[in-house]
Amino acid sequence: MSVKVLLVALLVVLAASRTYPLYKQCDSRWANEQLGTSSNTICKAGCLMSSVSMALAGVGKNYNPSSLNAWLKGHGGYVSGDLFVWGSVNSLGLSYVGKIANSAIGSNLDANNVVILNVDNGGHWVLATGYSGNRIFVNDPYYSTTAYDPSKIVAGNSRLYKVSGSFSSIIMDEYDVHSDKMMEGVERGYFST
């Protein structure tokens, strides 16, 4: 077995094993907390921040809506009261990439990236957790919805994060940097198959 095949198999296992907690923005533990510096509460307007907190928890970071809200307040995570700054969580292990097309949601989930979907005509954010056919499974921080059809996802407005600092990203980074040397070692018999 080549090193590349082994690494891909390892990444598939790691991707399949990622689970995300379901945090509801109206949970009594944080529902009435001020969102950013606005008059809104987490319950009223915290769907995006709650989705990002689920994503962080799913990649091994210890955040929930309350603790992430507090962190964001102290680290430039909000502007104009409660508008979320997408790149503010880069130092926490999610590297913001940008908007993606709806057609790229499945491939990004397959690549073990984090996808935050914009739904309900742009008025709501949810964390994508997987897919089957055309159904995108989600952790919805407000509604009891567990999946969305692509027609309910705002076209081109879902957001993508790559996971940084995780075991799988370190392995792939090392593989990319040293792929010539690793393949040279395979060809010379330094790695047993």
C-alpha cells in the first residue's frame, strides 16, 4: 500500500469520526446573554455564532455559545454590535476561506472542512454535518430541522472553514511538503507495504 493511499484512508476515517454537539441558541444556559455589544441576545440572533461554536467543539476545541461569545467580545469577533467577523476564529483552529457555491458543499464535507450554511432566504445559519444525495444534514441551533434541500440554501452564500492545527491537517501538510521524499523512500523500499 502506498503512503498516499494510507494517508487518504486515515483521513476518511478521521472525517467519518467527527461529531458535532448540538447547541441550541435558546438553551437556558446562555439564551439571555448579550450577543456581542448589541441589545440582541444569543437566543434572538445567535444562530451564526452558535453554529461556529458547534464547529469548534467538533474539531476538539472547548467552546459553546456562551464561551465563544465571551471570547469573541474580547478578540474583535464582532463589529457594529453583533455582526460576526468570519476570520476572528482563525487563531482557534478554523481558518476562514470564504463563500462557496452550493455545488461545492458535498466535496468540502468530504474533504473534512467545516461548512456553515445560509438558509431561510438568508435569515438563518446552520452547521452542515454531512449529506446523502441532495439532502444536507445539519445541526440547526434554532429549529428542529435536521436536513435541508439545496433549494433552501442561499446560493453562493455558505461559508467555508478549513481545520487548522488538527492531526489530519498536520499529516496532509507534512505529506505535501515532503511528498517527493516520501515517494522516493517508497520507491527505494524504505517503507514496507
